[in-house]
Amino acid sequence: MALFSISTRCLYQSLSQRFRGCYLSTNTQEDASRLMTSEILQQLNVTANETILDMTFGDGLHSEAILKSNESVKIIALDRDPCAFQKATELALKYPGRVNPLLGRISDLPSLLGPLGIKRKSLDAIIFEPGCSSMQLHDANRGFTCEVDGPLDMRMDGPQATDFITAADVVMRADERDLSRVLRVYGDEERNKKIAKAIVACRYNFQPLDSTGKLTELVHVACAEKSSKAVRNVFYALRTFVNNEFNELNYAMLLAQEYLKIGGRVLALTFNQMEDTIIKRHITGNVMENSPNPVPLKYYSAAFNMKPEEINAMRSSPWKPIQKHVATLGAADKMKSHHFAVAKLRGAQKV
């Protein structure tokens, strides 16, 4: 039996073909995120004495901008990374009584919010930005980027999270079939079988793939043509798999529905299409069993395989989009880098 298997609740197995060829980069998104801050503040429309939850605090860029925008607003700053938690603690000292730092995953939120006295349907707004922060990418020891050599770790919870697998565990212990599935489902890598075969052959015949440099070199050799794109896809797939990011993002939308007041706002800034689709389908109501439906609603009909009441139930949504269209950067900014081009901000109000 394989040492690693992908959960049957994996959100996007059947979506991988739809995103065929999508560029999935591990480069820093800090500059693009900074340019979207004014748009975030505009859609949040912060008023006095509001409490806002930042589910992915990171370097605190958005949280501090919100604190500066209104002198009475309070921030709950959540992040699973101890380094980000330290930054949130420093921000709490800078803004006394206005910041509550929390260390944990999005899925830990119910147990973390209880001691703060935060009840369901009590928050005014929630924001999150999935992906890596600049702090994580710039630290070679974290193993998130293919641009510098370092341990093949990729745990967002940090090296002290010994109970969780690392990217090195996956490439060194998963069988060829499961490796191929991880690369296909989580990274949309077309040459997933070829890369998985090369990884298995290398680890048994040559040396352990325990560093980002070794894995990068192997993928370049295995995929001579467009190998840089393959490397990015492999790193993205391993990171999202190791950290269970898609399921955490799905749960973030479910928690937003539970903890926001009626009229509360949720904002999500994403930098790749798979993450954006999770958010989009929650907002538009294309959800089945608390997970984004893998098939777009336009392909469903009552005569095909669902009853009319089932389709109507799927189409209902507790969200109303704040803007008619998704917010993106301007054409001039999109030309600067890929992250600028793919940045999408979706906002919705609970109804």
C-alpha cells in the first residue's frame, strides 16, 4: 500500500484539465499585493469600532493599512507561521489594544476565537490572501522557492512542526503513482508521470532529493523543454499538498459564513486560478457538500442528472458580490510581472 494517498475530498481533481497550461509560480507576490491594498480598503469600507479578522496575516501589510485607515478598528491576526505570529505580536505593541495575534491554521480558528470571546455571527469583515509571504520565500531554509538552494521543507507551520510531513518526505517516500497524482492535481503539471518516474529512479539509484537545488536540477533534466515552468508547477504542487492549502481555503469560506454578521464582508486576494475558483464558486453558490463543485453550473441541467430543486439549492448563495466584476490590476501593472497579471480580488457581503 502506498505510504501517501490523496484524500477523496481533494477539491480539484476533476478541475485540473480546465486549468491546463496555467502558469503557477512560486515567486513573491508582495509587490502585487501592495498595489491591491487601496482596492482592499475601498471594498472593505471600514467604519468605526469594527472587528476584522485577517486569516493570513503574513507580513501584516493589509492589517496595518486597515489599522491606519480607522483609529477604532480592531484586527484579529491569524497565521500558522511562527515568524508571521511574531510580526503580529510586534504590530500589537505598535497599536495597543487593537491587535490580537493568533498562531494556528485556518482550521484551528473555532478553538482560537473562543478564548477571545468571539462568537459566531459577530465579525464585521474577514480578509485572506492564500500563498507564500515574502518572508517565507526569502528564507532559503524554508524550502519554498526553486531560486535558491535549501532544505526541501515547505511546511508553513515552520521546522518545529515535527508532526507534519515535509516536501522531502513526499518525494522520498511516496510511490510513483501518488507522486504523479500530486503533480497533476495540485500543480496541473502535464508531464507529471515523467517527472514522478524520474524522481523515483533518482532516489533509488543516485542520491536523496532532500534539497530544493537537487529537485530543481532533476526536473530541468527530466523536462528539457519548458523546464522552468515544470519546476514552478512541481514546487507549487508540493507546497499546496504538504500544507493542505486548498482544503484550508475552502474551510476559510465556510468559517466566514459562520462568523460574519449579516452584512459582513469577506475579501480574498488570490494569485492563481485554482484558488480563485474555490472563492468564486462559494460566492456564486456552486457548492456541494460544503466544497466547491468541480463542474461549472452551466453544464448542469434538470434533465441531465439533477432534480430542479437540487439545482436551485446549488444556485442559492449566502453571498452578494461587492462589485459586479472581479478586481484586477491595471493594464500597465499587468505587464510588469506574472503575479501582477493574475492577481484577483473578490469581495462579497453576507446576506
